[in-house]
Amino acid sequence: MAESSDTSTYEAVVLLLREHPRWRGILMAALEEAKTIKTGRFAGTWVLERAKKHGVNWVPNLRKLVAYGILLKDGYSTRGGRRAYYRMPDIEGVEKALNDVASLSGETPYPGHEIIGSGIARKSTTSVPFYANLASCGGPNMSDAHVESYVDVDTRLARPGHQYYLVRADGDSMDLAGINNGDLVLVRVQNHADIGQKVIACLADGVTVKELQRRGEFTLLVPRSSNTEHKPILLSEDAEIQGIVVATIPNFL
């Protein structure tokens, strides 16, 4: 990985695209944001939103661009929620590198293979961020969320057109639903869910994994546990559904 002190921005972008071609859409979005904002200071959330127009259907961590020396962090804002801000010190270098390495657009950076009837074929995967300490199955417990690593997930689970992330289950409140302590939970990002679906919900005091149910006029977050100490949680107006559980990877180490 390139560091800004040793490598020019142009070289850093070329290296990033060679190692991780799927970041091209993020780079294009960041470049557009940097050229649009007169102050040169832009929020990471703006880049992520703009990146969707470039076909980015996953949740990137802009710290990678900082590590490569392509972006510089420029503080935080708590207005409207905590947001990190960035600057792009060498706009021309980024733009030239993107143009020179245009042939890399659309390549698959993390190819795998699978055995089929006629032999060995390429298996399509996508890189999904794993957020450490984000979700708790025993009770809401939000700590500083950060990407610990990226995990290649089969696109039959993490389908194109949606954003996904992985979190580790902590607790036994969903063990009867097949989510055990230490499992990795694959989450599709969306702010709504159907009754009966397992969801990631953000409450006043943290994040939790539960099943969405309705009892009379009330919507509840219901545990599915062999431990009777876990009780349903009323889904209030202050709560927010962050995504639905797509799959569980048992005992991921």
C-alpha cells in the first residue's frame, strides 16, 4: 500500500486501482466532490452517496484513500450527525491517473472459483466490510464502530444493487434463530423490514439484532432465545432499522 510521503498521488491512485479496481467508482465520486466544493472540504457521506451513481453497491471505508495518501482527513462535524470531512490535495494527479488507468474499470478484484458440472469456473464474490463491535445480540451496546477487515462474500448472498456489511453477534438472544455468540452476521443496508424478518436496529442506547414482530398496535423487536431473560423491545419512534439479516457465518474467527 502506498504512503503519501513516499509516492506521488498519481502513483498512489494507479497502485490502488491495480490492487483494488473496484475502488474506481469511489475515486471518481471523491474527485467530483473535490472539484465541486469551493472550500475543498467535503464530507465522506457525500462521496458515498455520489458513488452510487458510479455503480458502487457496497459500503467502502474512506480511510483506505487516506492510507494511500489520496485524501487527507479534515476534522469532523456533529451537525446532523457525526460526519468525517476530507480534502483531496492533488486533484490533477487523481484525475490524470483515473484517465490513464481507465482500462481497469469494471474488473473483478477478488476473483474466486467454484466447481461446476463441466469443470472449474470463476465464482463471483464481492468484498464486504466487517465492522467490529457494532452489534450485540444480548442487548444494545454500541462502541466506536470501525472496519476491522474486508471479507469476500458470494454474490449469491451479497447481491449487486444493494449495500452490505458484516458484524459479529455478541450474546445469546437470537440463538434459536441460528445466530450464536461469535457468529458473523451479513446485513443488507435498508431502513425498512417486513414482519418476521431479522433486523439490525439502532436504539437510544445502542444497536441490537432482533426479529421484527407486531402485537396488536405495537411493533416489537423480539428475541429468539433459549435464555428467558431476554425480553421484547418496543420499537419506538426514536428507533431506526439499519438493515436486515441476510445470512449467518457460524463461529467466524
